[in-house]
Amino acid sequence: MLDIALQSEAAAGSELTMDEILLVGGEQTVVGSPTVDGAKVVLKVIGAVQDDKIVVFRYKSKKRYRRRTGHRQDLTRVQVTKIEVNASSDSKAAKAPRRKAGAAA
């Protein structure tokens, strides 16, 4: 199970598809540049959760100024059901042109 940024349109039990995948592992690891073409991950939404509370404490020394606030991030809990990779994407990722570090100027 994974906790990702809140997906407000996702209801519990529905499926999400992510198609901007940076890296795919397995028998052969494929690294995208910047993403792997044709790769996608199908996720099943379990529900909405909240992250642990983050305490923010601000103060100014010698001035008796103190403020304590908190924040809990809303997240969506998902489970990975399927990882799909097209066979043609392996050859495209391997043959992708690489830029030289000094040629950026």
C-alpha cells in the first residue's frame, strides 16, 4: 500500500491509472528519459487518510512571541494492482539520445 497526494476525484474502490512512470524494475530495469514510453501503473483506491501531524513552532527571542500551529496533509491510500510495460518501450529507452553536460550553454 502507498499513500499519495490527495486525488479528490477518486472514490474508495475505484481505479486510477498513472502513465508518467520514471523507472520500471523487474528482470530488466528500464530508466526513462524523463519518462518510460508506454509504461503505466494501475492503482486501486482504498480510501482517504491523513498524514501525521507536523508541529510548527515560531518564536522571537527576547520578545515573548510564541506561536504553535500544526498541519495534517490529506492523502489517498492506494494499492498497486498492475504494472504494464510495452515491449517496444525497452528499445526506445535504450536508444534515447543523451545530451552532453557541457552542451547546455
